[in-house]
Amino acid sequence: MTASPPSFQPLSSASLQDRYGRTVDYLRVSVTDKCDLRCTYCMPRRFRGFEEPEHWLTFDEIERVVAAFVRMGTRRVRLTGGEPLLRRGLPELAGRLSALPGMEDLSLTTNGTQLARQAHALRAAGVRRLNVSLDSLRADCVQAITGSDCLQPVLDGLHAARDAGFERIKINMVPLEGVNVQDIEAMAQWCMNEGFVLRLIEAMPMGETGRAARGLALGPLLAQLQPRLGLLPAIEPLGGGPARYWRNPATGFTLGLITPMSQHFCATCNRVRLSVDGTLYLCLGQEDRVELRPLLRAGCSDAELEAALRAAIDRKPERHDFLARPEKIVRFMSMTGG
């Protein structure tokens, strides 16, 4: 990466705040929109309209954008996709990002299929925490949701990640009516035995697949699970995202809920998303975006890049439109970056 002239180095480390007073200190970075699975709530089974590789941000460009965010107070960065482990050389990028002055927490969201062979390299590169998508422990159910017989590779990846010494491993499960709701308690028991955190996530109406998913409001499920699993509200936070947590003090099992539909958290939203082609998405449920790739490839200075980011954050919408206009977002989740 070519350094900018000294005169263009940032003079202020003031935090990024939007017009509603929210501090943006969490950046999610998609390193690819490609995925080796086709989860029913994420991407159509026959979808092939992926971004052309020449439009992908290079590792130098990603590092430059992340470094600018970190200089302005962003402390948490999560690598996402598509499936991020399909991006060749990802541990190299992780090492570069984790070494940035001011970076406090580098994490990764993955479907786990490629994790067994990369877990140790990622941990050595500075990735601290993992979120792994797994919607059931039944192989037939996993295949029905993902379109692939991938349960065993995911389980192998999780065991490799635990062996590699990751600080905290979270299992992301999307409950779908008539599909896997009956598997939640078995998943909770398994996570308790394995030492994993279980997070339930409401499906969002992103693209035609998201709108067709039979997602559930999680409040009634929580009411059922609390007495059965001995859960009490957790005091300590478990990351920089929107999940709310409950914990069994006797077993240590922790359950998290992410409720963008039934109990949205827009008033405290602290994140933006950088897609693989350099588009900065300011909200999952709106179309507000800023194209950074043309600016980067035109040779902008660090000061110009930071000014563009501050202007972008000032445009961050107050809230999503998933409830009022569910048809508004036509892009799939994988296109935005998790």
C-alpha cells in the first residue's frame, strides 16, 4: 500500500457520529459476495450474478478504508461475505487489519464449510472471535436450508476453531416456521455441551428469498425457552452488535437474540457495511450508499477519504423500512455483506 504524503495524514481522531447522535464504531467488511451455499433466506438457488473480480476491492484498498475508519474511532471490524473464506489469502488480510494501530476487535462470520483448514491461520493472524451459521443439527434439515450436505464439514470446522483457541464462538441460527424451530432446544443443549454461544436471528426481507422466508418473531420463543433453559438477562455485553443476551448462571450457557423485525434497534445502530465492490451501505433496510471504489482508484488522499466517510456517516438513515416497505430492498443479503 502506498502511503499518502505527510500533509494528508489525519489531524483528528474524533469519533464518527451521524446526524442522530449515534456513534459508528463498528464496520462490517465483505471480502466476497460469492458463497458455496444457497441458504433459503439469503440467496436464490440458481443465482450466479456475482460481482466481477476486477471490481473487488484489493487487500490494499480494503486496508486503506479500514485504516481510515480506525483512525476515526472505529474499534470493531468484522469480515463477512458471501462466504469470506472463499477469498484467497484471507489470513493475510486479517493479519494486516489486526495490526492497525487502534484496532481492538477483529472478528469473522462464516458458514463454516472451509473453516477446518483455515482456523489456525486465522487465529494466528489476529482474528479473535467467530460467528458460524448453523441452522440445525439434523443433516437433512441443513441440506434443505443450504442446498448442500454440509453439516459434517461445519462441525469439523467448529472443532478446529475451538482447538485453535478462539476466545468466543457464536452459533447463528435463523428460526424458520415449519423448518427448524423444533431444533432450537437441541441446538441449545449442544451449544451448552460444546461451550458455544447460541444466537437466534429473525429473518429479514432482503430480496425475494428473504421475503419468502418464513421467519418468526423471537419474543414468544424466548418466553418458552427462559424457564426451560434457566435463562436470566445477562449483564455483560458480548460484542459490539445488536444482540441481547440471556444466561444460565449454573451452566454458563448463553443465548442471544437479534430482532430486527419485532424489536428493532435502529436508535442505537452503530454499524455500516463495506461491500466487496467498495460500496458503503449505511443501512440494511435502506438504499443509502456511497461508492468508494472510484474515489480510491482516482488516487484520493487520506484526508479526502476521511472527508468522504464523514459525509457518508452523516447520511445514515434513522431506521430501516423492512416493516413499512418490505419490497423496497431487492438486493440479497450476500450482496450487502452480512
